[in-house]
Amino acid sequence: MHKNENDPLFCKLFTAFVFLTSLNQILKLSAMKIPILSLLLFLLMGLSSNLQAQKTALLIIDVQEFYFPGGRMQLENPEVAGMNAGLLLNQFRDMEYPVYHVRHNFEPGGNIHQYVRPLGEERVFSKDQVNAFADTELLSALRKDSVENLVICGMQTHMCVEAAVRAARDLGFTCILASDACATRALQYEEHIIPAAHVHFSTLNTLQGSYARVASTEAIIRELGDDND
């Protein structure tokens, strides 16, 4: 994703650049200029490459069989959301960016759906809580891999996806929520029926800005592609 000028590491690198450039001017020794600037360039290139490969990760929440037709908790239009999640997954795999899968411990139908089925080396975290970070090793894995930006998608929009976005933001991650790679269902409060689309879009609107940047699958893939050019 695009580098943020307010990013602490960016600020540290810029400060180092200013310091070493000033030092080079102070020394006024032609024999010292090339080694100093060459060392700085080497460090900057290495750090930049590492950030592009490790800083942004995909977090897929509960895209499981029980949410699809024939399952115990079928959602509205889960196929579209699942296929878009699969497009994001393919993009992250192609770019060799880290991917993390989360599944809820519920049967029958608890298997991760074929649209986003994990590969052998991809981490899968099983949870019993709504919040994917609660009582799992997800946070420690993200910290170990130096992840700072999370692209999040999955099911249900108003439950486990929302909980993951809120928790991730509170833990210091920058979140991008894939609006059309999530799905949910209609809800009932007393005699009031809330259509699935209203539940979905009201959740997106609540998270937009304060907790996440909301974008379509197409826009996210395009942005990732731009960063990789």
C-alpha cells in the first residue's frame, strides 16, 4: 500500500537521511562521501523491499461452509463475497504477501470454503470468540511477521468481521475493509426485521473512517498492483 509520511519508520528513515547528508557536508572529505551515501542507499533499499513484502497482509475471517447454501446459517449472497475474497487471496499469493485465515469452531459445516481454502504454508487460527484476536495466537503472528496494514474480508459483516476490524485498529494496525468481499444476513429485533443489505451497509458506514478505509475488491487489487510496479 502507499507509504504514509506520518509512518514512524518513514520518519526515522527521513531523519537518518538528513543527518547523514549533513554529516557528509561537514566532513568535506571526498573519500568519505561515497561510502556514507552508498551505505545509506543500501539500507534504504533493503528496508523498502522488506516493507513491500511484509507490511501488508490479508486477513480472511470465517469464510466457512455453514454460511453457504445448504449450511446451518446461510447468508445473503455469500457466493459473491466468497469469490471476491478468493480474488484477494490470489492477488496476495501472487505477490507473496502474507495471508492469515480465521475459522470459527462450529459444526457442522466448519470447513473453510473452497473459494479461499488455505494452502499448506498459510496460517489458520481457530477461534471460539467473535473477536479473532481473543484467545488466539493471531496477534503474536502478525507482530512476528512485522505486519502493519491489514486487508480484511469475510463473514459475517456485522459480527466477526466488524469485531476483527475494531480490534485490529485498537491494536495499532491500519485496516482496509473489502466491502464486497463480506456478507451477512437479515436480523430481527423484536418485531422489526432489518434486511441483510441494511445490516451490511450500516456496518460498513460505521467502520469507515474511524476504524478502516472501506474499498471494493477491484480497488484494493488495483492499489496493490500499483504498489508492486
